[in-house]
Amino acid sequence: MNGQSPPLSRTLKHLFSANAPQCESLLHRCATAAAKSLPTTKKLHAHITTSGLLSTHFLSLLTAAYALCGELHHACKLFDGMPKPTIIAYKAIIRMYTETARPRRALQVFVEMHHSGRYRADEYTYPFVIRACKDLVLLELGTVVHGLTVKTGFVLNSFVGNSLLAMYMNCGDRDGARAVFDSMEEERTVVSWNTMISGSFRNGRAKEALMLFQRMVDGNVEVDSATVLSVLPACGSLKDLEQGREVHRLIIDSGIGERLAVQNALLDMYVKCGSMDEARRAFDLMVEKDVVTWTSVINGYALHADVDRALEMCRLMQCEGVSPNEVTLASLLAMCAGLPDLKLGKCLHGWAIRHCVDCDVNVETALIDLYAKCNSFGLSLRVFSRTCQRMTVPWNAILSGCIHNKMGGEAISLFKRMMQDGVKLNDATWKSLLPAYAVEADLRQASNIHGYLMKSGFLGNPDIVTGLIDIYSKCGSLGHAHELFDGLRNRDIVLWSAMIGGYGKHGDGKMALSMFNEMVQSGIRPNEVTFTCVLHACGHAGLVDEGLNLFNFMQQNHQESVRTDHYTCIVDLLGRAARLEEAYRLINAAPCEASHAVWGALLGACATHGDVRLGEIAAKRLFELEADNTGNYVLLGNIYSAVGRFDDAERVRQMMDSIGLVKAPANSSLI
């Protein structure tokens, strides 16, 4: 028949005179997405039943029509009533279960169909089976289904290929996804590229996501809004502002910037890259703004600790009729925690209570963190006591709060309670907790934790391994620490710094230097923390020349990493070697004003070696920088007493009395 088919409503007027072929034609139309209609399907069902036309074929078509309409009860009843379901019924039921968030049932039906030996899945069924594996994160079963497509000689098309890409990425198997992607050279669509880009980013490979995007652009594949929604978060994560600007230009050139989601993603990218001027320009150009838009710009100001602008934007947001949500409030509370500003945080807490959002897990977690960082740990515990004790996030926040307040023992006790209550642990739990065991420095506990982490599969995370290395280092078990270090292939700067710092703290400066050199040769660029660790190691081991050579290397090749802490390390290094004049010249030659820690290192060295002149110079600067520190007065008094200048020592004591300073009494851990 040529031309457009008449609508079902008109066709149904002749329903009661319809014969079997006409009913079959109508049912076929009901079983397609374009013409699906539950009322029509029910009328056809009634007519077929009363006309005595009901057969396995018609049951299959009815099952497919009900399934497509999402009518689970009728579809399942008809399907279960068929002694030998047809391929049409199997396909319809598998699709229905997958699309209605019942992936496990979809897989059970697929297995039943496969075991029956009567039918094979096709290009319209495999995508739904693979999607069910993806939703349940069943990598092994997904791989088996992939193998079935190959074994049965099935030609991989874009629908099946894209489903496999999504399944492998969702299960964290980037290699499997890449293999499928490479085999799809002729069948790749924009969906294929988007799946690879978003999957790479979600699996922690933001650089890889940007490389894929560049390949996509270079290959003249037309990008769409889904592409940029995958790429922009990767730019923000890497703080790659230049790449983000290129994506922005591409959005303008391709005319896909009308969607609010794309505009919000652009705004968020500029915020994450720290370019608030560009973020604000993008914000001001937006005609439509929702709560996500306002929250992004508020979060940007909060990240930059710009309290006035963050609060002003929050006020303007409400004037525009947009109510702040839980994420908005959590951003503002995080800003208060970072400042820290307890008074403003309490005001926001009050606002949350008045607007009934204080029970949201994001707000609760932000409040726990706020009070902990404002040294009001009692309030953190009060908020925590009202949270859902089965959720992991509040537990992680309270553990982190214990560490911040130097309450390692409390953190370990809470962790034991967490285990007893059956709360699920995640990577963030261990990152919060491991510093507590490092403080305890108990080798037996370290071994127990190591065993648990190994058994539960957490040792695949480099951050957790770094924490465990730090614990072993604090316990003095550098052999165990190095064994863990050797077991990791991908070593980042944090891991190297932990090992170098461990050797330094235990006086093995030569090993610390050796590891530093090995790190540089492997292509890892040292940061300020790494330099601090290795300079400390040189100081404790008396490696003066090596430390000075390293400091010179740092000034020549890593000038941007030089901090006042490094000057403190070098002054301490020279002081230990009695090279006080050299230390003093270094302080005077520094490009920035020396901190109290630098002058303190010099004063301590003068006290050790009895250098009155330089001791007086250092003490004078310290009296200006930290007038309330009694230790500086005591050290200068000790220098005078050591050389017999008791009148000067008495004068220093009188200076302390005149400004009301009292030397802190000593105490002993034995009583």
C-alpha cells in the first residue's frame, strides 16, 4: 500500500469486521515504537480473544505490543502462558525488562532463550542484553555475550558495538572498550566517540578523553551536544583552560550552544579551571539560568574564598526566583570550612534548618566537615549523631574530622564501630582513616590493616597504598614500605614523596637522595613537598654538600617550587654543620622576606654553637615576627648564659616579665 497508513483510531472503526490478516497487521503496527497505543492494544486483544483468533503467533504479537507500551503485567502474563515462546515474544520481553530497570530478569529470559536452542539473538536483541550486563556491572557475563556475537558469526554493527563500548566502560574495562572501538573502524558513529570520551573520563582518564576528542575532531566527525558535555568536564578536571577555550569556540562554530546543559557545562569548566572572569562573562550572557547555573558560579566564588560575591550571588539567585538547593548550600559550607568561618557556617546551618534541607546527606557531610575544621568537633559529633548511620559519606567526614583535630585514637574507635554496624567501606574511608594509624605507629596494627586491605581488594588504589607506605614508614618498617612501593607500576609524585620522606625521617639520607634521583630519571617532576622531604633527609643525615647542590638544582630548574620551607631546611642544614655565616648570607639573599621558621632555625643553630652576634640578630627579628613566643626569649637567654653574659640573660628574662610571658612548664610522660 502506497502513502501514509490511516490512524489506528479510524482503522479500529472496522475492527469488528476484521479478519486474521487485518488483526495481524494492526498488531504489528501497535508493536512498533511509532504507533504504540495501550488502549488500541487492549481492544485488539479483546477482539482476537472473542473472535477465536488467539494463537501462539497472536500471543507473541500481543506480548510485544504490551511490552512496548510498558504494560508489564499483561506482557508477562501472556509470555508466561506460552508453552514455547516465539522469538518475537522473547525479544519483546528482554527489551521490556531492560528498559524498565529489571536487567537481572532480562538476562534470565535471554539465558532461557539461548538454552532452548530454538532461537538466536539478533542485532535488535543483543544491545538490550549487553545493556543489562552494563547496568548490573557484570563484566564477565558481558564478555561472554560479546563472545557469543563473535562465535555465531554475527556482523558487528554500530548498535551492538556502541552497546559493548558502554558496557566495557561502565565495568571499568578500558582495554576491552578500546579493542571493540578499534574493530569498529567502518561502523563508528558520533555515539561511539561520545561513549569512549565519557567512559575514559569516568574511569579517571581525563587526558585520554581529550586525546580521543582531538582524534574525533581531526577525523572530521561532527560533534554534538553530548560530545561537549563529555569533553568539558575533562577540561575542568585537568584545569586545561586552553583546551576548554577551544571547545568553547567549537560550540559557537557548530551552533550547539543553545542548550542550557551545554551552557552550564561551559560555566562549570571555567570555574574548575579557576578563570572566574570568563565564568562570569559566560554567566552574564546566559538568557536562561537554572539552579545548576547559579550553584556553579557560587561554587566558583566559594572555591576562591570570595565570601562577599558568593553570598551576593546567593541573594540575587533568590531574587530571581530560584531557590538554592542542597548542592548550593554544601558549596557555601565548604567555603566556610576552608576559611574557616564558624559564625557564617552557623548562620548557613540555621538557614538549612529553616528550609528543611539540613537532613540532606551533602549538607550533613558539609556541616560535619565545617565544625571539625573550625575546631568545634563536639558540634561535628552532634550533626553526625543525627545522620543515617548506614551511609558511608558521613562516616568518612567524621573520621577525617578526627584526624584534623589530632584525635587518631577516636578515629580508630569510630572506625571499629563503623565495621560493627556493617557500613560499607570505600576508598575515601581509608584515605580518611589511614593517617590515624600513621599517628599510632603500631606495626602490629599496620600489618592487620595491610591484610584487610589486601583481602578486600583496596590495594589497587595508589592513594591507599601511599597511606599504607606512610604507616609502615612511621613504624620504622621501611622494608615493608619499599616492598609495597615496588609492587606499584604507576607511581605518582605523592607515592615517591612518601617513600623519600620515610627514609629521610629515619636518617637514611643517602637512600632518600638515591630515590629522588631515580624519580627524576623516570620522568616524574618533583614538587615542593618532594624537595622538602629530600632536604630534610639531607639535614638529618648531615649531607651538607648534597643538600646545597640539590637546593641549587631547585633554584635553577624548579624556581616555581621554591618555598620558604626550603630556606628553613637549608638554614637548618648549614646550622647543624656550624656554617652560620653562610646561613645568614642565604637568608639575606632570599628573594622574599624570611619567615619566623627560617629565623628560628638560625637562632636554634646559634644556641647550639654559641654564636652571640648572629643569635642577637635572629632573636631581634623573631621578637618582631612572633612577640608572644617564649621559646625565642629562652634560646637567647641560654646563648648569653653559655658565654657568661648573665646580666644580658637576666635582661631577657625581664623583657619576658614586662610583656607578661611565662615559660611553659616541662612535663613528663612517665607520670
